[in-house]
Amino acid sequence: MMQITPKENQSQWVSSGIPIIAAVLALLLAAIPLAFAGAPILEAYGHMIKGVFGSLFNFTEMLTRATPLIFTGLAAAIAFRAKLWNIGGEGQFYLGAMAAVWVGTGMIDGPPALMIPLVLFVGAFAGGLGMLGPAILKTRFGADEVVTSLLLNFIILIFVQMMLEGPLKDPMGLGWPQSEPIVDNAVLPQLITRMRLHAGFVLAIGTAIIAYIILAMTVWGFKIRAVGENAAAAKHAGIGVNRTYLAVAMASGALAGMAGVSEVAGLKGYLTADLSAGFGYTGIVVAMLAGLSPLGVILASLYVASVFVGADSMSRAIGVSSFIADLIVSMSLICVLLGGFFARFNLTFAKKQVDTK
Amino acid sequence: MMDILNIFLSDSFWAASLRIATPLIFGVLGALLCERAGVLNLGIEGIFVVGAMTGWMAVWLGANLWGGIIIAAMAGGLFGLFHAILTVIFGLSQHVSGLGITLFASSAASFTYRTALPQVSSPPRIEPFRALDIPILSDLPFIGPVLFQQTAMTWLALFLVAVVWWVMEKTALGVAIKAVGDNPEAVNAQGLSVVKLRMGSVIAGSALMALGGAFLTMSAFDAFFFGMVNGRGWICIALVIFASWQPGKALMGALLFGMFDALQVRLQTEAGAFIPGQVFLMAPYVLSIIALVIVARKADYPRALLTPWFKGQR
Amino acid sequence: MLSPSTTKVEKPLILSLRGMTKHFGPVIAADAIDLDLQRGEVLALLGENGAGKTTLMNMLFGQYTPDAGSVHVFNEDGQETVLPSGQPQAAIDARIGMVHQHFTLAENLSVLDNILLGTEALLSARRNRKSARQKLSKLMHDSGLTAPLDTRVRDLTVGERQRVEILKALYRDARILVLDEPTAVLTPQEADMMFASIRAMVDDGLSVIFISHKLHEVLAFSDRIAVLRHGCKTGEMNTKDADTSSIIRMMVGADHEAPTRVHGIPKQPILNLANVNTKPSKGGQGLQDVNLTVHAGEIVGVAGVSGNGQSAFAGLISGLVQPTTGHVSVNDQVIQKLTPKVMLNAGVGRIPEDRHHDGIVSNMSVAENLVIERLDKPDVQQNGFLRKASIADNARNLTQNYDVRGPGINARSALLSGGNIQKLILARVLETNPDLILANQPTRGLDFKAASDVSLRLFEARDRGAGVILISEDLDEVLSLADRILVMHDGQLTETDSRDRTVIGLAMAGGEQQ
């Protein structure tokens, strides 16, 4: 007989340690698929570590990779805190990038002090609208936002392709479906010369701190937490539950939209339909690994980015499929889920009593 | 207008509708079984990928087609077991666990595929299910091409609709599954095992979902591509709500969807000159959202959906 | 009322619980309890809320696995069997049936499906429903307990659901029947009818354990009484030898006196409902043409069987339900659009029926829950930022003044006991000196001490000049607290001048039954 009982004292120390244990465990479990692929395991880990910490360039590449993940991770974290299931980060990412390209490729030009905030704002706004739709469908019609925001990803991606073959297409692009480059004044500046790391990273960190302050210290954060933990009680207490959902949707979508802006204006310079390497979806994992804490999102993003960058370099060195990175990241998520369970509950196995006739 | 009428009169349109509906029928039935027992399975998208990959690979490695089907179902069931352990035994968030399963299943399938076939420029092909050729029936006008020139998997899907309907409506098992999705305590108090019923439903449902994926590589196409599932799993999650968790309506929903999709392809060729093709590509997803919005308010969700149950907890 | 059977021959033992023990975390819910049941007797298990009655029965029935102790059953020949613990199926096989306080029915299934659930082979294609129907119609005939077999449970009244629960047990040939607070949701007349049916079956050899905290029922219906307190058995006696005050002492541990009511002095009207109709709410009736005035300084009690419109009524006063026609005014101000915020600002304090579901956010701290209704007030926030120090001060004051005990103001409020959660809600509501207080089932599930505290607070608020609306299923509570009594039936609210249980009971049933 298995018995599950809640723990009386949940140690803060244990619950914050869980993601770390889960992350390490997932990395260790990666040995199984590596062995399955016939790779030399220790060597493979060596390549992974070198891929991240081997040089300044590698390390900044990792930070570059973490930048959009911080944004999409925050997008998921803040929405999930309100139990608004925004699974549409991927679509909102593209909406943000598309809006940035729309205003940033010559429609308006001005000094960077004007252009950079402008593309950021427009991108964030577009991303916000991308989640506002599902949130309205949820509050007005009771339509499950999981499904609507998910399906919207597909719609938006097709829309992006359509735009890239139409109005946004670069006439100089040799027929490739890509947009014109963002004007120089709207490009996020590099942080270190000859490295790809850009100001988006600093912006992401700052945003995470602001998100933390909002959730922990403001009335609005209080409302978000209350709605997420118990919407019925929040409503009874006079908190505008639907209004909170809509505001959170706007904020969450905006964060995912900023990820898109950051990628297009900080890294790539122009929009293509493969701008995102699944950042919207990975952001969900990041948020879960972070226990939905905004500051935790920073750490979780660095971890996930390390896995991707490290696995890429390993993949190049010893020829193992780079899908190993997705595998490690998804296993981390499952480990952290299970870890959260064992932090909250005791599992005891009682011996079955024998039926004495 | 005449063109549209012609589309509806053509047998190829109706045959295509049924063909497009087939993977969705498997998927909706699977989602129905899971949700009727009270477990949302967002692992569906990943399980489709797993079904597509394993079914295909089994055949590519030498199994016969039905062997491939069985392997795909077992692989799907395995990931269902995983989801069931996380959500039924440990009572973890069904949303998050499901998304985790989708990520895990699709990356595991992709990794396995890449590892088995490291350097191929064009994906290797298998000999897929062929259209049935039934003497007399297949040659009937209209009905022949629409119904009797489908592949065996389409017939399997239709057969499974009947099986699931029979189980849900006519057996004590179905009653118990519906009860466990409504009030697990009722089932427990009558001496049945909530955990076994829920786990069984999730595993069986996931196996069905995997068949939906297997149809893609073993019947609709003859090879495995990354990204070939393309949201079909999510569409099933919308369709099952549209179908009020009833097998008959699930079939109707999938067919309706197949019809619109088939229509969309045909309109695209008709109207492609004026409207960008992408507008039509969006249609299935837009339709799913519309369907969901229409039924959302009156949707009669299984009451215990998303609610974990622990024995003897208060 | 029925008289207990008077023949007292020593009957053969049918069930014996020995040393039953169960912990929930640090709480010991049952501490080495022994209990014997004889064939053909009604044993009443009496105790306050939280005394361990339900826990004990859930162990008997295999819903909970005991930490220690064993369940012994005896067949006709006196042969003894020990039941394996934690398995409802074993209890069912030993022909023990349990009627839970919270119905264990699947609402999406028919009555017949619910009764047959678990009795048929899961995959057999041929289900013999014909013989099942025959057996059931005989059972219904013999017991006098009837239910529409092909109706979905969601369409049944509470009374019907209760009968389905009993039929479920009888269908499985129960020879031991456990009834957990069976009358909580019934009118007095319905309760009497149920007792009559069960007494008839007991005379045919059924053995019954009957859980209650209502003394008058227990005295009228049982043969023997066992009393539990804090998880221990504190007494056992034959009903005919029982003496009320000693039983109460065994239950409460001290002499108990319920707060006595002094009649309030009604002043100006606070709340007025004029021809209010609403849609149905939470599976209950909607309000039908309700007119009501509540004055300052009075407690208006609303009695009735739940599902008759209480949800809609409470929702209306809480600002969660809109009237479809008619209007609501507070302090002579007509409220145009009812929302919780508007009602709060109009001076209405609300104590919700389901304190865990609607009353607190259990994963937020005690301090946060104490200010959740006043987030816009200057002592709670400044420029949108929470004033943590002031919120903490507020929490320290309120937890002290209202005696809210728990692990501290920053602990999750989930860690509080039911009584302390209710005190937290009372503190939050009463601290703002509301003009009108809606108290919906305010003492449900609380022990005597906690319930008395709540009652005293309501009296205090009334005497300070608040109007109080008390909604309760417990007629005794309404009788002991209310200055004026209204009965809710079928969405309608009618005032009664009587304080007689039978008269009010008739009104609760719609006045149609004899």
C-alpha cells in the first residue's frame, strides 16, 4: 500500500534546492541517451562544459542564448502565477519581432534614444495583444486559453510567413522570405566588441527584477497571486478577477513580445520565419524550473541556455544529435516536477496486512 | 459558386475529408478517454510524434505494417503511463506534466530518429498502407472511392469509434470511467480503484493518440519528417470539448474538421490567385478556436477534470 | 418522533473495532478507539466536529488506512474475520455499507448506474439490469426509500440523493450500515421518515452506526450511545440510561452553555430587497420574487434545506449574483450593479459558506488574507506598493483581538484549523464595522467552543447596531440566534412567527406534506 501524506514543514531550503538537484539529475540522466547513441560519455560532457565555459566567446554566446529565454520565461512565469495558461509565447514572440520590424525598417527613423524604446514598446504591445485575445475568449466565452493560445502559435507563424512573402519582404533579399534589416538606430547595442551579446541581456535582467518587485511588493502583484491561488476567494474579496486576467495576459504577452524584439533588433537584425528556436515553448520550461519566481527565471535561463549551447558544441565535436539538448531540458522539467512533489509530500510504503481468515 | 458546388459533388473531396479526419479521430478518441477519466493529457502532441516515429521505424526495421501499429500504440501507452504516474499517482499539475510529456516525447522521438539515421539527405521511405481494394464495394460509384478505397487505418479508426462508444455506453467499465471523471470518491466508495481506472484510461487513450501519429507516417505519407504533426494533437484537444466528450460527436467533429480542411485545399487552388495561400493554411487552427468558443460556455466538462485524488486525504 | 426499541436482550456481536488509531500530521484524529456493535441495534456515535467520528468510520470502511488497530467482523455463526485495512472492497465484501456525509455519487450518471457501480464485472457485455431492477424495486418497497432509477443524480434533490446513498448500501446486502450525519441536509419531517424506514430494517436484523452531533436525534433514535472527544472514546451507555448533561460533558469536556440570546432591538432599515428574482446559482434554485427588509440591530435567520435558493440569496448579498428583475438597496441607496467591491464599499461584510473555497486564499499568509478586502485603503498601500509594516501591524492586532491561533501572521493560512480560519474571516469582516453582515453557515463544522465564539461575535455586532443575516441549514442554530425567522423554499422567502420545529419544518418542505 502506498500512502501519500503532506509534509508538515516544508523547508524553504529544500524547495529552493530542488531545481538545482533536478537540473543536475537531468544532466546525469543524459548519459543514457548518450550511451544509446554510442557516444563516449565523459568526453561528451567535457565538450559540453567547454562549449559553455571554454572561452569568453562561448560564454557570451550562452548569455546571448539566455536573453530571449529570460523574457519568455518571465512571460510564462507571470501568467502561470495567475493560473493563466499562456502557452502562446512562441506566437507572441513573433508578433513582437514582426511589430519591431514593421516600425523599425524605415517607417520611422530617429536617434537611438527614440528608436530603441519605440521598437521595444511596439513589439511588447503587439505581443501583449497576442495574449489578450485568448484572455478575452477565456473571460467572455469561457474558452480554455491553453488550447486557444497554443493554436494561435500556428496561426501567427503562418501569418509571419505570409507577411515575409508579402508586405514585409525584403526586395533586396534575393527572393528569400526575410524582412528588410532593422535600421541601425533601432539596433540594440553590443555589450562587448566582437561578441554577439547585446543590450537585450541587460534589459532582460532588469525586467526580471522589475517583475520580482511587482509580484512581491505591489498591490497588483498581490492581486495576481490571489487570483492564481484561489480565483473564487479573490472574486469574493472584491478583486476584479477578469480584469486581472486581462492585465496579466497583456503583461505576459508583452514580455514574450520583447523576446522577439530583442532577438530581431539585438541579434539577427532582420526577421525570418525561423527566428525563434522554440523560445516560446522553452520559456515554459524555464518558468517551471524557476518555480515561477522571476529571479529564478534568470538562473533557469542560464542553465537552459548552457544546455543548448553546450550540446551544440558537443554535437559538432562528436556527432551526437543536438536533439539531446531538448531531451535534457525536458527531463529537467520532469525532474523538477517530481522534486516539487517530494518536497511537499511524504511517500510511505506500508506493508499490506495479511487477511487472517 | 458552381465550382464550390462541384467540390461538394466530387467523390475525391469526401474521400479526402475522411482521410484528413482519420488521425484526428484517433487523437480525439484518445483525449476523450483520458478526459472522461478526469485527466487532461496535453502530452498528445508529443505522443503523436512518438507514434509517427516508432510506427514508421518499426516498419523500416523490418516489422510488418500491423506490427508497426502495435509498436506505435505501445510506445504511446508508455508515455501515457509516464503521464499517468505524474498526474494520477503523484497528483502533479496536469497542464504542466502534459506539456512536459510533449516536450520529452517529441525530443526523445526526434533524438532517436536522428541517432538511428544520422546522415540522410532525404528521409527513407517505407511501403505504407495501401488503399483497400474490395471487390465490388470499391468499384461502387461515389461510395466506393469515399469509403472503400481508404486505407485499413481509416477503417481501424472508425471501428475504434464504435469500440469506444460501446465501452463508454454499454459496459460497466465505461460507467466506472465516467464516474471517476465526475467524482472519484464515488468510485472509491464502491470498492473500485480510482488509480487503476485513471491510469488505464490514460494509457489506453495515449495509445490511441499514438495511432493518430502512426497514420501520418504509415498511411498518409511514407516517411517521418520533423514537425509533421504540426499541431494536430492540440486540435484534438479543442475537438474533444467540441464533441462534449462523446465518441459519436467526436467522429462528427473530426469529419467536419476534415471536410473544412479538404475544402480549404480545394479553394486554395480555385482562389489562390487572389488570396495568399497562407490564409487557407491558417483555416484549420482558426476553425478549431471558433469551434471551441462556440461550445465553451455550455461545455459540460467532466467535473473532476484536472483534480488529483489521493486516497484517504482530507 | 420514534421511541427506541425497548427490548434489551443481549444480542450477538457483529462488529468490533479494536485500538483504532489515525494521525493527520501532528493531529491525532483517533486514539486507540475500541467500539463494539451488536446485531439489530442502532449505535449512535456522538461527538463534536473534529472529535474523530468520521475518521473512525472512514477507517472502518477502508477509506483511510489506520496507523494502528484492526476491524473484526462476525458472521451469523459468530465466526470472526479481520478486515484488511485500507480497502473499501473488503468492507463491502463484509457487507458493511456507508452513507457518507458528503455524498459519494457521480452526478453525470443515472441513479441505477450509481447503485450498480462496482457490482458488475467491468467488461461483461451482458449486464443483467433486469434482475437488478427487480431487486431494487423490492428493496425500495420494503424499506420505503424510493428513488427514480433512470434519472441522472444531478437532477435529484438532496433528500433523494440521500436515499440513493442508502439504497446503494442496501443493494449490496449491507448488514452493517453506517450513517454519517444523515439528517444534515433534510427537513425534520424527511429525517423522521428516514429514521422510520431504518428502524424497520433494524428490527429485521440490520445493525446501524449513526453519527451525529445532534443530541435530540440521538436520544430519539438510538439504542446505545458512544461518545468521542479529541479522538478518544469518553463514554458509552444505553440510550435509555442516558442523561443529557452528562453526555454533553463527555462530548465537550466541560459543562457547556450555548450563548443565550437576548432579543435585539431593531432600528432603521439597512437592506431592502424589492421583488428580486435571480437565475439559479451553483445548482440551487434562483430567487423568486423575494421581498425583504433587514434592520440595524437584528439578526434575521434564514432556515431551509440547501439548494432552495440560499446560494443565489447569499450570492446576491455578496455581490456575486445579479438580480434579473427587482432591486437591492443598502442604507436607502439602490445598488445599480452588484459586485463584491460595491457591496463591500456599501458596508456589507460577508462570511462565505465555504470558508476554504471562497473565504481565504490558503496559500497566502494570514496577514495578506486579513487585508485582501481592503487593498485600496491607505493603510494597506501607498502608490500601488504594499505597506508591509502596516499590514503586519494590522495582522498582529487582529489575530490578538480575535484570538486567531496558528503558526504566525506570515504563515500560510492553510495551516490554520477550521475554527481559526473562521475567526480570521470574522476579524476581517467585523473590523470594518459593517452595517450589514451576511453570515452564511457560519458555524458549520466548528466545535462547540468555536461555534459559541462565532455566535457571541454576531450578537456583539448586532448590539453595536449592525443588521445580520444568518443563513443556516441547522434549524437549531437559527432558533438559537435569530430574532426573526424566514424560511427559504423553492426560491421564495417567507417569514414565520413560529419557533416550533414542526411548523418551521413544514415550511421548509413547502408546507405541502402533512
